[in-house]
Amino acid sequence: MAFNELLHSMEQSAQEKREDILENARASAEGILADAQKRAEVIRDELVATAEGKVNIKKNKSLYLLKEDIKAELTREKERIYDQAFSQAESMLGGCRNDPRYAESFARFLDRSTENLNGRIVVHVDPVDEALCKRCRENSSLEFEVIPDRKCAGGLDAEIADKGIIVRNTLESRLDNARMHMRKDLFGFLFGE
């Protein structure tokens, strides 16, 4: 009997130890699981934050590039409209000689072109304006040679012979000059800038 009691006592002691070990293992497993869940949450939060940061960077870069593309397209469109305005003005130059005030304007162009020139003056005109230029020369105190060697919508070029000093005063050169110097004002007028 003592042997049976001993055996029973040993089995009971083993059962208690086994239950203790299982309880400790369960508690340890729950602790490990809780720690793992906390670490998983931290890692997940870090990954989400990193992903959000990358998405924000990509979004900001895309927005910046889109804004730059829009600005470039707007600039190209403004340039196109600006060029179109000057193309229309240039196409209108062809009819300037039909205006009754053209002869008066031509005389002013001639006076302004030659007023500061000293020496032998040569005036280059379109053949259409040769007779008009010679009439203007008759009313001028200056002596100059008229050469009909330009193709232009009107106006003239004056030069001091043999010195290479040329005063460009054709309608086209005046329009080019206006195009260059009036850019800011015209952009302000056309686009409210």
C-alpha cells in the first residue's frame, strides 16, 4: 500500500508540476504573444508612416511637375497669342501705302532717319517709294542719294556711305523694335500681368 500511495503521490506531484509547467508556458506564451503584437503594431505604424511619407513625396512631386507643365503650356499659349498679334500687325503693314497719310509719315521717317547723319547719305527704299522719296528730297535741305534696293511694306533705311552706319526705319524694323521693347506692356494688356 505504501507503494501505491507513493505512486499515487508521485503521480499527483507530477500532475501538479505538469499543470504548473503548462500554466507557466501559457503565461509565457501570452506574454510573448502580447509583446509580439505590440512590436507588430510598432512595425506596422512605422511602415504605414514610411509609406505615407513616400506617397506624399510622390504626390508633391507629381503636383509640382503638373504645375510646371501647366505654367509652360500657359507661357507657350501666351507666346502664341503674342506672336499672332504681331503677325496680324505685320499682315496689315502691306496696306499702309494706301493710307492717305503715308506720304506724310514717310517724310517724317526720312527726317528722323537723316537728322543726325553727317557725310554722304544714302537712302535705301522699296522701288514703290522711290518717287515719293525723291519728292521728299526736293523739300529737304539735305543732299542724299536714293537707291531703290529694299523690299519692304514702307519706310526706308538711311546710311552714311562707306561708314557702315545704318538707321533702319522701315515699317518692318519699326514693328520689330516695338515687338522687342513693348513686350512687357503688351503682355500686361493682353494677359493682365
